Amino acid sequence: MPIAVIGGTGIAAMTDLTDVRDETVETRFGTAHVTRGSWRGRELVFLHRHGPQRNVPPHRINYRANIAALKQLGVTAIFATTAVGGLHDDWHPGTLVLLDQFLDFTKSRPTTFFDLPQPLLAKEGSSGDSPPSQEGSGGGSPSSQEGSRRDDPLSQEGRRGDDPSSQQGSEGGDPSSQRGSEGGGFLGQGGRELPVHIDMTAPYCPRLRRLLLNVAEQMNLALIPQGVYACMEGPRFETPAEIRMLRMLGGDVVGMTGVPEVVLAREAGMCYAGVSIVTNYAAGISPNPLTHQEVLEAMAEHAPKLLRLFLAASEAYADEDCPCRHTLFEP
Ligand SMILES: [Zn+2]
């Protein structure tokens, strides 16, 4: 099964792949754009979370379309990178941090695949008579005129486009293409009577984290073995007061895109590991005002070593069963 690499700011593409082709993936949450290729016999999918034009701001990224697309392509494991500000004085630009926890301060993003009112969840095998959507502002079809309900909300067919961001920017899907009935359940689980609350004790896959640590050691690449990612809404940078708060709360790095991506991957039953590249000192730590340009310059200098790590880890990856794949299946 293919492995995915999600890149962000400062990462234009995966180099060194063979048999490279760009593809557009339609999902019920919108459209995603990926580049597929091979690396030493391993099938890889590269997804730039900011879209093919690299211009979708963090709070407008269609995270659900991105993760749903990877799921549809059969991806089982995701290596994701984020450009971050460092919250420690001695974490210099270029520092690589293997994430193990996050703090979520986002405000306006769809954060789950399971956002339907429970009465709308379908029973497995039922069909047709879906009630009206209660999310009328979401731009989707208010009611279904089509076919049977689907159990898997990641299935392309079957649910209305309910993601406001799916109608905007390069990540946006065509609302008219998103039709169908309200989906319920998940991955063949059939109707669910209860809200879905997934476990986040270990939000980043422990198996992928071990793999990355081992590979980094073999490569003699410095990788801080754990870090707490504080996700802010953006697109503005943080105030010095916010940075002080994040440090007090245990944050190690601060960025704008790591959440809900990691959560959605877990909901979709995929292993996900995140490595952050410190591109600058956070506000109040840096002596100078923050600029996007310094982030880009730091990424240009330091991203290649992280991509080498991801490629080596992809080569060493064993596509074996993992608890991440069963989060929703456990009682
Ligand atoms: Zn896993």
C-alpha cells in the first residue's frame, strides 16, 4: 500500500521519485491534489497541504479532503512535516522535532469526519430517505435525491459537501459534484448510535515514531525525540503573550497546520507521524519581527534533510497492522 508524505510551507515537491504523475482526487469533502511516484519500489503519494498553487492559508486548508483523498488512494501511513516556531531558546532554526503530543488552539476548522447529528447516521444497508441536512450553510445538498446511504464518510459518493472551505481556493471542490445522502457510520461500521470519540492518548503513531527515530539514528541525523505541537489558528503569527502562554502550557513548537490533520488521519484509520522543522524563534523569543520570508529561507536550507529522512523511513517501513487502524473498531 502507498505511503504518503504531507508537505507544507517551504517544501515544493518530493524529489528523487520515479514514475511521477500529478493526480486530482475527488472526495465527498472536496478536491485534493497529489503527486504520485515511486521510491525504490515503494509507492509514494506526496500531498502539499496548501494546494497545488501552495497558496491556501492554514485556516482555509481543506484538511478533510486531503486526508480523505489519501484514504481513498489506499494510503496506510503518513509522514507529515510542519514549519514551526521554536518555543525554546536553544532550539535553533533547522532543529527537527519528532512530535508526540499537540495542543489545539484552532477556532474555525472542521475538526472531524463525524459531525453529523446522530439521528442522521444511517443504518447499514438502509437507503434513500435521508432527512434534510441541518448544516444548511455548508453549501451542500440540503437533502439527498440520490441512492443509498453509505457507511463510510470518506467514500466519495454519498454525502453532501459540508465543508465551507471546500468551496474556496485551490483546495475547493465543486459543490455541485458533491451530492448524495447523509452518510453514517464509518468504514463499514454501519449505523452508530453514539457520538464518536476517538482516543488521543498517543495522537502520533508510536510505530512510525520508532521507525523515524531508528532511521534518523542510522542516518546520523539529529532528531529531537518528542515535542508538543501547539496549533494556532493563524494566519497571523502569535503575540509574545501567547508564546508565553504556550510555553507555560508545555508547548515546544508552534504552528498553524498540524491540527486537525493528525486527528483526521486517526479517524480514518491511518498511521500518522509528524516532524516539525523549527524555522524561527517564536515571537518574544526572536529579537526581530517574524516574517514569512525567514520561514521560507529556513525551509529551503533545512527541508532537504527531512525529506531524506522520510524517504529512508518509507523504504524501511513495514506495512503491518497497527492499532491506529482500529481506533474506531475497538469497543
Ligand atoms: Zn500506527
